[in-house]
Amino acid sequence: MTAVVRDRAAELEALRTVQRRVAAIAFFAVAMHGVIGLAVVAQIIDRQGRHSDAIILVFMSGVFALVTYAVVRTILRRRLWSPPWLAVALAPTVVAAVMLR
């Protein structure tokens, strides 16, 4: 009976891991729409001659990207510091900032 209980516990832990990964991917996909949306609106605002407003929107995009990154890492129960994933989260903001120049 102990082996059955151990197998069941291992299956439940594997299921929880998959659930966390699916939740993290779903949250990341939805939240990144906001990050990219802010960057796109910043480009549109910049073309209207409102450069300072566009810079503020790009900054907000970066803050939102960092919050998204932190929430995803928390959902996954991983340590917060991960430079490759930080770069992925901030990529739309960096592209928008470069395009504003």
C-alpha cells in the first residue's frame, strides 16, 4: 500500500507542476499583449509629435514587463533572477525605446 501512496503523491506533484507551467504560459501570453500594446501606442503617439508622452508609455511598458516577469517566475516557483527570461520580458520595451530615437 505504501508504494501506491508514493506513486499517487508523485503523480499529484507532476500534475501540479504541469498546472503551474500552463498557468504561467497563459498569464505571460495575456500580459505581454499589454506590454506590446503600450509599445505600439507609444509609437503612434510619437508620430503625433508627443515624444515625451511616448517615452512615458515606453517606461510603463517596461514596468509592466518587469511585473509580468516577476509574476511568471513566482507562479513557476523559481528564483526571481534569470537574465535570459528577463531579456525576453523586456525585449518589446527595448525595441520600442530604440524605435523612439
